[in-house]
Amino acid sequence: MLRVLLALMRASIRSQMQYRTSFVLFSLGNFSAVAVEVLGLWGLFARFGNLPGWSLAQVAVLYGIVHMAFALAEAAGRGFDQFASVVRAGEFDRFLLRPHPTALLLAGQTFELSRVGRLAAGLTGLLWGASHAGVHWDALKVATLLGAILGGALIFYGVLVMQATLCFFTVESLEIVNALTYGGIMAAELPLTIYPRWIRLLFTFVVPIACMNYLPASVIFAHPGVSPWLALLSPVVGVGFLTLALQLWKLGERQYRSTGS
């Protein structure tokens, strides 16, 4: 199955690279749109000073983690993000006729290479923050950081799968799900401790974004009262959340009714 997925992704990348100027412009646009948010963070800290327990450099690490994670998920999960149009056009019938899992085929349908712009913006913020945060980096902290990015990508990918699953029942993608994706990105750029309790609970136990950046970052920065074991949390939660999303996909798939078009 992995070979099939890689073959589909290679075909998608080759098709996008046929128009390299368009690819470069889209990538630069993605980079600029994300990077301009750094000015907002800088303005926030310039006006109000450091947040309790968090400096601008530390928040830049949060920013880098969340945007790198979402860039990876969005690039690989573009097929799920556009699934509503597939259902409306009746094109999902073709997926059902092929001898491979539909989620696998949809995952490989589109690999959005231009999301490298968001990835580069996140990496820039992460490197700047890591170099100015005063952290004594060791192997465990580097592994925690990489695990947070990987776990975050899996969590965001799971959200995209769940959003696509709703289309089996509603045909159209529900805008409320964007509050958990793009809204989650904006919320995760800052420490969750600044938000009301219900938002902290939402992004910890419903969509576990706190497990991908806030908690691992608290371990990296050695914040008091944070267990070092939380360093292992992000990839474990990411795998579990994506597994749950794929199980829900299978349940939704059984409810699919062709449009007849």
C-alpha cells in the first residue's frame, strides 16, 4: 500500500512541477501569508511585554511547531480537504471500484507541494526562537521537538480526515470544522494558559493540539510543574488521533450514497 501511495504522490508532484513559475509564486504567497503573522506576535509583545512564563522567543517556537506541523498535514491531506467537491460530482464512485482503500487513494490524489512556503515560514520562526530562547539543547529536547512536529502533523491530518468524513452525511464540508483547523492554528501560536478554560479543554481533550506544542514546549523550556514524560506525548497522541479519524472514515464510508450523476 505504501508503494501505491508513493506512486500517486510522485505523479501529483510531477504534474505540479510542469508549471514551475506557478509553483514558486504559490510557495512565496504561502510563505508571505504565514510570515506576516510574526509581525502580529512581535507587535503583541512590544505592546504588552512577555506573557506570564513565556518570552517572544519561546512563543516563536510554538509558532514554528504549529505551522510546520500543519504544512506537512495540509500538503499530504489536500485530497481530504477537497473531498466535498469529489462527493458532489459523484467522483467517489470511481474510488470504490479500485482495489485499494479509499482513504489511501484520496491521500495520494493530491500532494500540495506549494505548502513548502508555510513549512519554510514555520522553520524560520522555529530556528529564530530556538536560538534566542536560552535553551540548553540536548538529544532529549531535540527528539521532543521533532516528535511535537510529527505528532502535530498527524493530529491536523486526523482533523482533515474527520472533516472529509462529515461529507458522507452532509455532502458539503461544514465551516465549523475550520474552527478546529485554522482556528486551532491561531490558538496554538500562543500558550493555551491565556485562554478561557473551555478553550483549553477543547484543544486538549477534543482536538489535542495542546499535546503537539504547548506541553512539549513546556518540557523543552523546563517550566515548573510539567512532567518530563510529556515529552513522549505528542507522537503517541498523534497516532491515536489519526487512527480514530480513519476508523470514523470507515464508518462514514458505509453511509455513502452515490449522487447518481
